[in-house]
Amino acid sequence: MVKIRDIAFDEFPLLLAPMEDVSDPPFRAVCKLGGADLMYTEFISSEGLIRDAAKSVQKLDIFEYERPIGIQLFGSDIESMRRSAEIATAANPDLIDINYGCPVKNVACKGAGAALLRDIDKMVAMTQAVIDATHLPVTVKTRLGWDDSTKNVPEVAERLQDIGVAALTIHGRTRVQMYKGDADWTLIGQIKDNPRIQIPIFGNGDVDSPERALEWRNRYGVDGIMIGRASIGNPWIFNRIKHFFATGEHLPDPTLEERVRVCRQHLDFSLRWKGPVLGVVEMRRHYANYFRNLPDFKPYRTRLVEEREPQVLFEILEEVATSYALVER
């Protein structure tokens, strides 16, 4: 059993990564149906929360069917992070997560996200402020270090555990790597093997198949795996991994009918959460991912992206299912 304080998982948990402009409630809903055990909101700016910015506040939306669910915060100012933790706690998630891993320029170059890997003392002080501001478990997501010469995550793991962090997720790249090259899980495994470390250690980076999930679970001994980009357009990856763990066999690839069905569910959730205008607009980024590798799909994608009427979108999706089913026959 894996536990994040009082949050217990019967088996090896699979986590959905917090991804900006992806991990919103509609996407989380289909990933929950697809087998995700623990999910997080998109990362939320502490400055935006304390200033009541509409975009930041809306990201606090969570629903009962998502539980357990964590709200992820990022920022560069300790007091702002403390205040944002109080606001996030009032939204009643199951835990608070701190982002010390985001590598993008407009975050890291402002002293937030992965930038804190260059100032471990400040990272510890910021984390302590968040812990003191909430009764909820506080977890952290980070990277190996800033660059190859400063892979300081072993120190980070010990110091954060010592002040009360309840779990740690480590992405197997440095900030300088961004998302390039292969993720290196060696340090993640070494941290898991450290007898001082008693909190759950979750690995993240390049898990894109059931075989790789099983190999890295066995090789590095992590307590769970966080999946990000591989879930986009593929929310059933969680159940596929679980089935492979249990049987050593693959579930059949999702049929076209299944892809259309889940895409329709995603669209339905999007419309209910954002309404008929934004719900349509924010779904546009997902169609190509659901129907990746489908031959001659471009005309349908164009229609889906340009259409504004929800009912017509559902009709186009039904047309996709019917047209390709006829071709397959």
C-alpha cells in the first residue's frame, strides 16, 4: 500500500501530471475514467490567486468524482505562496502540490518553478510556509537539478522530507534539458534506495507504454509513476498499464468507436464546464490527438476546429465513426 499521509492507494498508483492548458476538469474527467489514480490541476500562479485573477481562480474548480485530487501552485515569493495555499485549501482538495519543476522561460526566469533548484534554502523556506498554511498533505514536483553540473535532487529530497513534505515526484530531466533528450531515472532510483527517505517517491518522464512503465517500476523501485504527455489523446493509457501489470498482456488498441466515444465524453465535459462558447474553443486542441494516425483525417479535423455549434460537432464525430467504420469493412 502507498500512502500520502492519509490518502491510501491499494496498488501501485498511476498519477496524471499537471499540464498547463491540458489538465483541466474535462481532460481530468476522461483520464479518471481511463484509470488515473491521482490527478492534479493545471499549475496555478500564486500571484494570480492572491489577486483574484479569473483564470487562476477558475483553475481551482474540482469535482467529487475526481478525488483524490491535488491543487498545484507555483510562485517565486514566499508570502504569496503562503497566502495562495490558504486560498487553495479553502477549495477543499485532497492535497496541495508545489511546482519546482516547470522549465519554461516565463516561469523559471521569474524565479518560480525549476528556478528554485538554484536556491535550495529558499525552496525549503517556501515549502515550510505552504505546509504551515494548510492542514492538507503537501507534496512537491521537481526535476533532477538546474543542469548537469547541479543535479541536487538527492539533497532536495532529504531536506523536503525533513520539514514534512508528504510525497515527492521527480521528473528525470534537468531544467536546461527542458523536454529534450531521454529522461534519466537513475537518480530517482537512488533516492528511492536512500534509507533516510520514507515518503513515497514517484517517477515522471517518458513513460509512454505499458512495457516501459513495468520496466522502470521494477528497475527503479518507485512507489508510483506520473504520466503526462503520453496521456494526451490517450486517456486510457492508465488502464492499459494496469492490465499489463496484472496479466503481462496488452489490451487491444482502442477502436475507432472507442476513440470517438471518449472524444465525445471529453467534449461533453468541456461544454458543461466552460459553456457553449469556451467549451467549444478549448476542445479544439484535442481532436488531432484523439485521431492521431487516422488516414486522411485532416478534412474532419478542419471541420471540427472551425465548427462553433456543439450539436454539429457531435454530428461530425458520429460521421467520423461511421465513415471510417465503412472503410474498415
